[in-house]
Amino acid sequence: MRNQILRLLLAGSLLVGALSVHSQGDAFDKGFSLRFGLNLPNSSFGGFDDFNSNWGIANPGTPRAYTKGSSLGFGLQLGSMFFFDGIDLGSQMAIGLDVSYIDLNYIPVNYEFKTLATGRVIGESKMHYFQMGFMVGPTFSFSLVDNMSFDVAFKFNPSWSGFAAGVDLNDEPTNTNYNDTYGGISYFQLGYVPAIYFRYSILFLGFEYNINNGNHNMVNDDHSSFVSNKTNMSRMKFLFGFKF
């Protein structure tokens, strides 16, 4: 245990030393950012209420799909931070623009299918959601020392998303035996992203809350079934990375 603590202290000292060597000197310098994201689990992500309603009207005897929530997903952002020299708020505050030229996300979601009459579970599915877009919005930054800053941002997030899933239903009492593959795409969706970040030298940490809905057009592999669903894609994201 003592050796582990010593190793952690040594690693922390090396990290602080490395950050000091690479210090920007000014937290309000514009620069390129590379951020890795963890899309945190959300119990309401991927809800199929719209699908259940539309499908149920035309097919009243069929089972309904219910989300069990998203699992841990991953993301990647490439962008820049700009600061407006013409807006003078003193030496410790600045107004700028946070731009992510590329915002990529992968989010796995689990579903279960239940009969409408009894609520009995007759199958499960795992959907793989992919989202691609960009983000841009104003940021307010506060810096107590030259190479450290807290940032608060509000960004707009135009994006496109899609998913792929395999559905396997098997229920002897209702004589249900169904296997199929589905895919879906949302051609355009506009999300809103309040965010808070911490920067020290080149190190970047932060949280974003992506408020987003996708209107997915879904089709199975032989194109015999075509439905739409307004999908909740809101979630919290933890970010870590670098601003150079």
C-alpha cells in the first residue's frame, strides 16, 4: 500500500512538472483542442414512445419496445478556442468562442420488448447509436493565474445520427418468433450544450450536457417495415484532453 501511494505521488509530480514545462503562459491564448469524451449512462436515452404509438395504431397486437437506458459511450472532439481581444474585461476574465469542428459519439443502448396486454418480456435488443456533428457557441472564462482557467459555455450542436440493431423476439404463448435487423438515420437535429470546463496549462477537463432529440427513420434489412421515432438523445458527457 505504501509503495502504491509513493508511485501515485511520483506520477503526480511528473505530471505537474510536465504541465509546467508546457505552460501556455496565458489562459486566454487561442489554441487547438483535442478532447476525449465519456457519454455517461442515461436511463431515458433512446426512448421509443413515438414508435410505440405510431406502430401500435397500425399493429395493435404487436409488442412494444422500451429502453433500458444507455451504457457508457465514447466521444471525440477536435476544435479551437478563440478569445475576443476587443472585449476588455480586465486581466482575469475574457469572452470567447468555443468551436468543435468535429464531434463524434458512440452510445450503446439496451431495449426490451413487452406484450401490450400483459407486459411480459418476450425479447431484447441492443442498439448502437452513432452521432456526428459540430458545435459552436460563446464562452466566458475566468482565470486567477496565467495558465489556469474556468470556462462556462453554451453551444449549438447541429448533427446527424443513426443506429443499427438486431431484434430477437420469442414467445410461445403468443406464438411470436421474430428475428430481424433494423437501421435508422436522423438527417438533421439541433442540440443545445451547456458546459463547464477547467484548464490548467495544456490539460483540459470538463462536463457537457447535450440536450438533443433525433427524429429517426427506421427500416429493416429487407425494407418491408418502415417507421419513424422521435428519440431522446440527451446525456451528460465527461471530457478530458488538451488545449495546445
